[in-house]
Amino acid sequence: MNLLIVEMRRALHRRVVLVLILIALIGCVFAGVIAFTSSAGETLAGLHSDGNTHPAVMRDWWIAGSGDGALSVSGLFLLLGGLMGGASIAGAEWRAGTVTTVLTWEPRRVRLHLSRTAACGILAAVIAIALQILFLASFLPAVLANGSTAGLDADWWIALVAAMLRVSLFTAVGAMLGVALATLGRNTAFALVTVFAWVAVLEGVIRGLKPGLARFLWGENMTTILTWAQLENVSFRRGPVVALVTVMLYLSVITAIATFVFRRRDVASTS
């Protein structure tokens, strides 16, 4: 537990983490201003023209079962932020050549790596919750001045909170994945390039050539978890629980490989 707390403190002192949080806060302010100005003088029908949603209508913050709404926008950026943060925290140790120093203080490599991974995941989840609250709060001026709070009930609030928790889980997964990949490649760029190449390139190729394998891809499984519903217009059926287990299994395997490699790696030459 002490090591976990220490790793959390070290992560919070990383400049990249503070910069990412600052960028997110600026984005929240920008989103609130855009929502307010774009809703000024509009009627409710105008805000929903062409079937679109608008954050000035509070019910449009999250539409259960579809993945639509303002919250889904924050989910993508938080996932990317978690990935970049986790990869930078682990990659900075290799870039600065301080791995040997850290191991002198804590020589149990498995314990160190797992503590760092868990610390990044916990911090990412907590920060994601806080940023989502601020992101949605930035829309309140638009809601109160130009929009509507009609149609809100207990089920909607439960669905919104559940979606926020799932987005926080995504952010934690991104951070832990970033730590694992940066440890494997011994730098931040390796983690970011690997994720981009797999998600943007290889998964697209697999979808095109082998549609039946799409159920095993990160994209389909994470979308299923976010919406917490069976995907539409796909040739397979996969429930959200199975998708959640699949993503956790992938993360566990990658983390285990990174832990094994870190345990066996000669770090003397990297300092």
C-alpha cells in the first residue's frame, strides 16, 4: 500500500499529467462557451433539428443504450488522455535513465511494476470522474438560460452515473495499457504508435477481410461496454458483460507480459 501511494504521488508530480489536466480544463471551458453561444436564441425544436442532440438540453447529455450524447465526446478524449498519461509516466523513467535508481530503492520488480500500473489506473479513474463532472457542469449555463431540464427522472440519472463510471473505467484501462506498452518498448512513443497502428490500421483491415473476427477487437468491445447494449448493424452478438471480460482479459495479458519482460530485463545499460 505504501508503494502504491508513493507511485501515485510520483505520477501526480509528472509535468505531463498536469499539462493533460490543464488541457482538459481548457476544453471544458471551451465546450461550455460553444454550447451557450450555439443555443442562444434557439427553440427546443431548433436545438434538435435534423435529429441532432445538443448539450443545452440536459437529457441529451446521455442517451442510454445508444452511446449518443455529450458524455460520449468526453469519453474518447479521456481514453486518449489516460493512454498518453500512463505511457508518459512509464516512458519517462526510461528516457531519464532513472530506472536503476528506482530499483535500488525498491528492488522487487514485479511489485514495483504492478504498483505503478495500479497507481496510474486509480489516478486515471479518479481524474476522469472529476473532469466529467466539470465537463457536464460547463453546460449548465446553456441549460438554464437557453435549454431545458424536462424529462429527467431517476432512471436517467442512474444511466448517466453508470455511463460516467464506464468512461472512468476506459480511462483507467488506457492508462494501464500505456504503462504496459511503454515498459515493453522502453519509451512513450512505442506505446502511442502501437495503439494507433493496431486500432486505426490493423483493426480496420481485420474488419474488412474477416468480419467474423470483429467481435474480438478492442473497438467493438469497448463500444459495447460504453453503450452497455448489443451493437446494431453487426453480424455477431456480444453482450456488454462478455465485452467487459474480453477487454479486462486483454489488459491482463498485456500487463502480465510487460511485468515478465521488466522482471527479466537488464536495466543497467539503460541508466
